[in-house]
Amino acid sequence: MSENGRANYQNCLDKKVYPILGDVKMPEITPAQITALLLDIQATGKAHATVIKVYTVIIFTRFPSHSCPLRSSAYRTAPAYR
């Protein structure tokens, strides 16, 4: 990932994720907390694209690329994606 990409991810975390989730460590965030965070952002009138960006940042921060369920070989070879 480029330095600009990292800076954008960090900015998203600093401005949108950390203020709401506080001191919860990324691996400890539950699906319910992610849902609540995204609904809160949506309720403030932010664009749908912003909600998607925050979700993407959380997923890729919570699951590093080597362990992200969306990047696993099992996911890529699932029957629906062959």
C-alpha cells in the first residue's frame, strides 16, 4: 500500500472510528460494534460512500491481509465465485 493510502486509512481511523470506539483494540471489535459504528456514521448524514470506506478500513485493519477472510483461498474458490 502506498504512503498516501496508509495516510488515508489512518485519517479515517482517527476521525471516524477511534472517537466512537474509544480504546477498544481492533481485534476485539465485535460485529455488533461495527454495525453500531456504521449506523451512527450514517445517522449523521454522511454519504453512503463514507460508510463503505469506514467499513473497508475497519475490515482491512482488523484482519491484516494475510488473515482477511475475504482474501482467503477458501473464499476465492467457493462455488459461487468459480
